Amino acid sequence: MTAPSSSHPPAHSAPKAKKERTRKPRWNERNFITEVLIPSLFVKRGGKRQQPVFPKLHKGQLALTFIGHASFLIQTPKHNILVDPNWANWLIVIRRLKHAGLAIHDLPNIDLVLITHAHFDHLNRRTLRKVAEQQPIVVPAGVSNLVHDLGFEHVHEMNWWDVWEHAGLKITFTPAKHWGARVLHDSHRGYGGYVIEYDGRSIYHCGDSAYFSGFREIGRKLAPEIALMPIGAYDPPSGRDVHMGPEEAVRAFQELKSKTLVPMHYGTYRMSYEPMHEPEERLKLAGAEHRCLHQIHFLPEGVPQVF
């Protein structure tokens, strides 16, 4: 959702996978404005806000509520954690095509907020201002200045493989193949994902990433039980290899050694050429092909699910 950063990667960039797809920019081949942006103006916004009933969790249980796009509420018996909360109806010129699964005022008291990177679809300042109630927020290195004035008690920055322990949670910031710029030539900001561990359970929020060899390393070191994996925006007009398709998400999921795949980053904003319905269909086919369809859980927006 931002312009590409400079050609010099930040010091914390991930090593590139040995074999990567190469894509040619498609600005001159197709017209993103006429094919995607303008038609989106005439699409009736889908989905509906739920009146969530948050479960009372017992020891060893977790609950996930998919809010939409990459936004999740993660609950343990003692914590309410928001990751990349975003209730925006517009991302500059990109319109939200599916309602957030619940209203902000229906959230429980939030104990901690995690931000994976500074792109507008993941770090939405207006949303953050509404959920900030003097709790801590965790951001990648170089991102703290974007959230300091929003009402959080403490801003904690992390680099790849940093570990932060808070209120019984163990949080590891993991590598990704993406970029973190907020604006053009804004090359100092970090990006990545989070593995959240509590009471023998673990959840991995991938953030944004293309497929890369780092998933094997994350699997080897942490083997997160539940993986929240992006599956959309894989056909961008820029041609940049910065998002996974569904088939690559399945490959990454298996390399992570996870038990459950929860898809995200699809069906909310049309940020790429692929049709809105395509990521879900391709994920089901890839899951069947790799014999892991039973491990894929599509979460309806706004409905808490206990794991």
C-alpha cells in the first residue's frame, strides 16, 4: 500500500530465497485504475458486523476472532491482543469491500497491540487512536514515531529474532520477505511477523510476506502451532514479489511445521488484479493437493473461534 522503498535494503532485511519468482512490472500492460479501482466504487460492501460473544477460556485454550484483512483479536485466559487492527473504509484510494467483522466498541479491553509493519493497511493510525488506552504497543524497529502520539503507555520496538516477555507472554519478532516503507524512499522501517507463546500454545501472525526460505528457519526454531498466513494480493500491478499466493502459503505452512492454517489478507480490500474470490478457491485446491485441507480453517469475520 505504499511506494517501494529505496533499492538499498535495511540492515535487518531477510536473505533472499535461493529461487525466487521474477515478475516484470505490469503498469503498461494493464490499467489498475480502470480494471480494479473504478469498478470497486460500484461494488456493494459485503459482510456484516457481528455481535460477538467472547468465550470464557480455560487453561490451555486460545480464541481467535478474524476482524478482516490482516486484523485479529487473539485471546488467552488472561490476555486480549490485537494484531494489525484496521477498521478503515478507505486506504487512500482503495475502498474496503467487506465490513469489519465487529465494531470497535464491541471489543473487550485490549491488553496489548502488535503491528507487523508500517503500511497503511496494517498500521492505521485512526484505528489505533481509538483502541489506545494506555496499554503497550509493539512495533518493528524504526516505526515507533508513527504511534507515539496515539495514547499508548509504552512503545516497544523489535528487530528480527528479538524476544520480548510481557505479562506471561513470550513474543518473538520473525523475519519476512516484504518491505516496511510508509512513504517513498522511507527505507529505515522494519517489518516482519510475530510468534506469540503462552501456556504451551503458540500463534504465528505472518504479517505481509512473499514466500522465502525463512519459513523453514521459523519452523525449525519455533514450529508455531497456529499459523495466520496471507493468501491475497499476489498479482500486483507493480509486479513486485512481496505477497504469497495460496499455493506458496501452503508450502510455507508445511515448512513452519504448524498444525493449523488460518488464511488472511484476502477478501477485504482489492489491492491486486486477482478477483476477490480467487485466493480462497485456490487455497482449497492447494490444500487438497497437499493433503492438508483438513488443517485449513477459514474464520468468518467477527465470530470468535476457540482452539
